[in-house]
Amino acid sequence: MKALHRQQSCELHVHVGGCLYAEDLLELGRDIYTEVDWSLFVNSYEGAFGVRPDPERLFREGLRSARGREVFRQHYVYRQEDGGDFGRFQAKFDLLICLYRYWAQHLHREEEVLWRIVERHRQEGLTYVEYRAMFGLDNPESFLRFHRTNARVFQQACTADFTARYLISIPRGAALAGYELVQRLFAENPELIPAVVGLDFCFFEEGYPPEKLRPFFARLQADNHRRPGQALEVAYHVGEVFFDKSLESAVRWCHQAALLGARRLGHAIALGLDPEVAIGRRPGGHEAEPVSERLAQISYDLEHRRELEAVGVAVDNKALRREQAELQGRCAEEQVCRPYTPQRLEEVRRRQDLVLAELARLGVCIESCPTSNLRIGGVPSPVQHPLWRFLRSEVGLAIGADDPGVFDQSLAAELDWVAAHVGLGKRALAARLGDPRRFRFGQARPS
Ligand SMILES: [Zn+2]
């Protein structure tokens, strides 16, 4: 058995749509591509890349010749040269959304799309997969139908040697409303409860401080306690794209998500990317943030003063209180700018170590997705990948493929990549990572 077998057969971080490869899209579009409404893709692609694509031509040529297939792939596969930008990634992702919508809304055969995904994973040798997917809340009936279909297929996909589970991604800006709908799904389809083991927060994180989700987490915790048989755990994308704030705030967001109750953090690049590298990514990188974030940081520093000082981060009580009083009179959205000094950068490193140790203590795992971080997470190069820091720490760590189809990279390839770059050897890497199944959701439910 291969050294990394346990890690390569267990996937904890994939988005359903992102599991479709360019070849899958060509197959799914073969007979219908002239019927599909491509406007979402065409507009977002033009907005992100400045070129208006012609999807019908892409399919026609893609189905006809090897050259056409390559051009099709270029419009779908998200590569390094597309350049660390979530909007550009979303534009490519929109191609599959348009196609999926047609299969769901016009053909009513979206299950076939899902089965294709499951079959591929089975063939790759995966034995445990937690899928996650998002759907807007505008129309509750559509939301329920979408997740019901997904959960049902993943439930039916389970066999003696393959287990699929489902996490429902709910919008950060309307978490309680999304959660209510998930509860409705459980009430209407109790048979799906075993398949749905968690909730996920993904998509744009900037502008959505974890702290705002406090009422959601309180409600979830109370419900989980009251009905342990249908308890839900939370996976939370955080510290992935954080140009809107200081590095201290980005580190704090990861910590706060864990303190609020998230059991797994998606990416958490902010905890592993060296501060000097992070600020060098853009002119004036991470120097400015809104008054509201600076105020939240001051409160955090005052509250966690003892832990921070224990790791060598100076917390000047008086100066912080003064700054707090001054900022409280200002508009929350106003930007405050604080340039970095070598000492401050060193303190950010210590904050990162502190939070990594805290996550380890809380048993909170980081889901690190190597390729995704390089291509959309703004990690400038493999040597600067946050993973190396994570591996040197004690934090629980699971490797995920995120959107293997869009990145054209399987989970097995992700782990081979880590093994090739880590300088540890496969056996030592396997020993450090351990079995990722220990982080799977649903274990707290009474059996
Ligand atoms: Zn993700």
C-alpha cells in the first residue's frame, strides 16, 4: 500500500461543481450547447479577462479537434498565469454553472452530473468524500430542491467501500436564514439527515467578519445540544483572500472563527504565509483597514493580552485604550493606515504561531488546498506556501483539492506535489498528517 494511501483516499474539501473537469463539460454540453444561456459566463469572463468569449464556438471546436479542446480547456481550467484573483476564478467557474443550470432547470437530469462526479472519485480510489455546494437563498424552494437532490445522490452513492457526505454552504451575509432552510430540509426529508453532516461558509470572505456570525453559532450550538442526532458541524473558509485588512486582523479572523465553533478552517493562508511575503504582494499591502477592523483588533488584543505577551507580542494597554477612544468617534468604514516595521512583522509571525497552537489545542483542523492557494489564494510561489509552516506546527491538517476539475488536479496529485516539495519523504509526511478521517464531520452524532 502506498505511503500516502489514507490521505489520498479521503477528501474533506471539495466543492461539487468544481469537481467537473473540462472533458466532463464537453461531454455534458455535447448535445445542448447551442441551447444553454451562457450570459452569466460571458459577462463575468469579459469583466474579469477583458475578452468576450464565444461559448458555442468553444464547444463546437472543442468537440471537433484536439486544438479546439485545448482552447476550451484554456477557458475553463484555472491556471497559475490567470493570477491570484477570486473574480477571475469565479468567471471560469461560471462556465460550469451555466451548464449545470441547463441540466437542472431544462433537462431535470442534474443527478447525472452528480453521478459523473462520484464515479470519477470512485475510480480515483477515494473512499471517503465530503462534498459541499452553495445555492442562493432568493427562492427557498429552489434552494431546498438543489440541496435535496445533492444530498440524495451522495446518500445513494454510499457503498461498502465508498462513503459520501454532504455539507451545505450557506451565505455569510444570511447565515441564519440559510440555516432555517437547512432545518426545513431536515423536517421535510428526515431520511437525508445522515447524509448532511455539516455547514460551510465559502465564497468572498472580505467584508464578512466571523464575529458577525456569533448569533448563528449560538443558535447552532443550542440546536446541536438539543438534537444531537442531527447536529451539524461547521467548515469555514477564512484567511484565504484578505487584502482588505491588516495581517493582525487576518490572523484574528482565523482565531475567531475557531473560537466561535468552526471545526475546520478552509485555507487559513493568513496563519502560514510569512508576513513579509504577504505585504510584498501588493504596494502598501495590508497597511490599510476599516476603523471597524482596527477597533475589533484592539478589543482582541486587550482581551488576549496575557497569551500575546507570553509569546512576545507587546500589548500597550494605555496606548491601545487611547487609540480606541480616538477611533470610536470616527466612521466605521473610514480607512486607517498603519505601515509595517520589522518588529511588527516579527510579532505577526508570533501571532500566527499562537493561533496555530490554539487551533491544535481546540482540535480545529486546517484544510489546506495546495494548488488552489497558489492559483487563487495569492501565495506567490511553492516555497512560500503556508503548508510548510503548518507542517512544522502541531495543527491538525488535511489536504484538499478544493476544485479539482477547475484546477485539473486530483487529490492524489495534490499529495504527490506536497510530498515532492516538503523534503520529508512520503512516510514522514503520512505520519505527520495522520488519517484525515479523524476530522470527518458527523462523528459527534449518537450512532
Ligand atoms: Zn473551498
